[in-house]
Amino acid sequence: MLDDLDLDELRRIPRVSYYFRYRLHRRDFHDLLVQDRLRGHYTAKPLYGRLTPKGRVDRSAGYNGDVAALFVPIEAQTVRDASLILTHIDPQRVALTTGRRNWFAIHEAAEHGIREMLASSSARGSAILSTRSKATSRSYRSS
């Protein structure tokens, strides 16, 4: 369960810390319900389209439509049970006309990608997904 995991340890996983560079807190995670059943918790963030020559985020590039989501299943025993999912939405949907991030669309894309991963892993008995659909998704186990 999420409350029993060391979120700082989760960030020490290189693939996770590449996308989630800031410190993670319990309040950053949202419930993921599938058919009215709690399946786990996730956090998500939109990604910028480019890095600077020094490897930092180039905010002037704007969002490219990629969304990184970190999913911790309800039955997670260790941080290695978490999955990183990369999904994509129309870049125009990432931000509102006010310039603020469209968290509804970002979370919707993250949930869609996680649900695809769960459906695929149930069908194949694996947590690796590589499909293209309404929201393009890829997932990686944190191992």
C-alpha cells in the first residue's frame, strides 16, 4: 500500500527520478478506481518538449503532449512494484487558454494509460505495454 512505501526510495529509481525530479508526497497521489474498485494510486505530470544543452527542462519549448504517470498498485509491497507509464495526448489539451495546466486532461490521460496497462497485464500476465490508441502509452516496471 502507498502509505507503507518510502517515496524517497521510489525517487532513487533512475527511471522514476528522470521524470519525477521533485520530492514525492502522499498528497501528490490520486486514487485509481476501476469498476468502482480501488486498484492503486498514481501521480502524473505533463512533459516539456525539449531539454537545454545542459540537460535541464526548456520551458520555452512548451508541452509536447507527453504525460508521465507513476502508478503504485494497491497490493504493492515495495517501491519496485510501482510502474512508470508514458502516455500522450494532444498537446493543445495540456494547458488551458489561461496558460494554467489542464489537470483534468492530464489525469484523464494518465488514468487511461494505467487502465490500458492493467488490461494488457491481465490479458498477458505481464506489466509491459506497448500499444497505440487514443492515448499512446508505454509502461515500465520500476525494477
